[in-house]
Amino acid sequence: MMSLTTASSSLGGVLGAMVGGFALLRYGYIGLEVVTSIPGLIATAIYVLWVRNE
């Protein structure tokens, strides 16, 4: 269970970095702001809280 949680969180980090990097390359800083806007922050907060509660 612990290894699965670690794997999923590291995978989420990799995917987040890829999405952030793609947005930065494709749309510049405006795209990065859109990705990290309110819905992105809410989703990140929910994900972090869920991982901590596991």
C-alpha cells in the first residue's frame, strides 16, 4: 500500500511537471498561470490532503 501511494504520488509529480512544462513552452507564463489557477490549486490541495490521509 505504501509503495503504491509513493508510486502514484511520484507519477502525479511527473505528470504535473510535464503539464506545467508543456503549458510554459506552448503558452508561456500566461498558460502556466492558467494551469495553476484556482481550479488547479483546488485540485492540488485535494490531492495533497488525500495522499496525506492515506
